[in-house]
Amino acid sequence: MEKIRIGIIGTGSISHFHMVGYRASSDIAQVTAVCDLNEDRARAFAEKYGVPHVYTNYEDMLREAPLDAVSVTTWNNAHAPATIAALKAGKHVLCEKPLAMNAMQAQEMADTAKAAGKLLMVGFVRRFAQNTDALKAVIEAGDLGEIYSSQVSIVRRWGNPGGWFSDKKRSGGGALIDLGVHIIDLARYLAGNPHPVSVYGATFSRLGMKPDILGVEKYKTADYDEYCDVEDAATALIRFDNGMVTYLNVTWVDNAEDSSKMHFSGSKGGAQLEPVLEIYQDRHHYLNNIRPKLQYQGIDMEDIFTKEIRHFVTCIRDHSPCRCPAEDGVWLMKILDAVYESARTGHEVLIR
């Protein structure tokens, strides 16, 4: 069988992790073209990885390059137009999270994929982490009973990446749409993907970039600058149709220590996903903490992207069910829209 021919649209930081994944799946996939608005960056990427075709316009790439599928790893505001163009050109698509700038765009992307008969997979890469797989197995076996609440949090003390991330026209928002996507999705995914029904949320823009901080380094995007018109932090209470409630707290910049915490409460037991996977149950009249032995506690970036890319190309080759379907990306965008709307109005927002 011939290899699946891949194009990458956008050659910023995250595209390199996609390339790691495609190289690990070189037995069934090959990256044959790349595209970026910045020609120098695109050519440097192509030279580094030995990609033969380079473009600065994705429409040209989709029309001219020999492709079966693409990864969309652009600014958020290009996710919808690039994905829709690729689907209409007959290509399968792996689109980075968040799927779009809003739920309306996300639904159009999902509808286009269905009409074209092509796979649209959302880049929910943390679904492929070893700790996620382990906890998913515990929950699906019924060991925790009914999951009725979850508390998910990522706190960064000084973590605004700047550049396009902090420019609302290109990103759609700040900490919520960047980091909140991951942990809201994990809360849904691990609980069996219940549908959200309402949100009460708030966002905060009090601390900004803090460009004068000394003594520590932070991640900066490839086009870094200090302009910022997005939120530092967001918090929300999300209700689902199965009765579960998720408490969300996410920050880019906060007067607190860095942390990542995810806890799930069930009728038979509970579990902590991060910082270390641990299961909490009562056994033989004693309280038990069970810590599964894993190769990776937390996240290994190359490992999860390698698994994600392998899943994408395998789904294309075998026509097998996708773990991260477009529908899940649409529901996630509905939640994000509702948090931002609730923050704007100060009221609970219903989701339909």
C-alpha cells in the first residue's frame, strides 16, 4: 500500500511535534509539502525535515501538491478557512485545538467534513497520554461508579506566550481557549463525553504580560511581541446532561505557584489524574490509595504526539473510528463560547 501523503499548514512551534509524529509513522505516512505565510520559516522547516514542496499559500498547496491529508497547525483564526479548503479539496484533516474561533465555525467545519466524506480529527492530544489511557480504563470498568463531579485546573504564574496567542483577532482568547481546551476536554472524555447544558463563568484581565520579570524564562511563541488584549485567567462551573459538574480554573498569569490538578469524584471511588495518577477507594473497611505504575507520570510531548499522529494516519488507512471526532470539537467550542458569554453578561448561559 502506498504511503499517505501529508501536507502541513503552518510551520510554527507545534508543527515540529506533528513532524515528530509523522516521522515515527514513516512506514505508512510521508510529509510531502509544507506551507507558511513566512516563506523563510517554511523553507527552513522543509530543509530540516527533507520536505520537497514549499508553499506560502495553502490554496496553491492543496491544488498543486500530491496530498491525501493535512495537519492544520496555524493561528486559531486560520483553522476554519484552512480546514474547510482542505476538506473541499478532498483531503483528510487533523486540525489543532481549538477547532475554531467559535462554535459556529466549528459546526461548519464538521458539516463540510461530512459532506466531503473525509475525516476531520481534532488535536485533543492529551487524550493519548498514558495516564489518560489508564484512568479511562479504570472508569470504563466501573471501578469509580458514576462520575458526578470533576475539578480541573492549570495554573501558570508567568506563562503568557505573547505574539499571536495574546492577540484576540488571531487567537480568539487567552488562557481559556489555549489551556482550558485541554482540561475541559479531558473532563468530558474521561466521563464518557456527556453533553454540556449550562455554564457560569468569569474571565480576568488584571496582570497582563509582566514583561519586566527577571530570573526565570518562559515559553515564547515564534513571533513574540508584548501586545495583549486577552484574558489572564478564567473560571467556570459547567453542568452536563448526565448530572456531572466540572469546576474549571485556568490561568496564564497568576500570583500563585505553577500547578496542574485534575480530580474526578465517583460514587464508588475517586481519582486524581495529575500531578500523579492515583485512585481513591474504600476496601475491606480501609481507605486505599492506588498509584498505577506508568512509564510517564504526566505528559511526554513527543510520546503523545507520536500516538496522536499514528492514530490519525491509521484511521485514514483503515477507515477505523476516530478517537477525537469533529463533533467533540464542536461541543468544546460551545462550552468556550458559553464561558466567554457568561463572563460578558454575568449570568448563566444555557447550551443547546
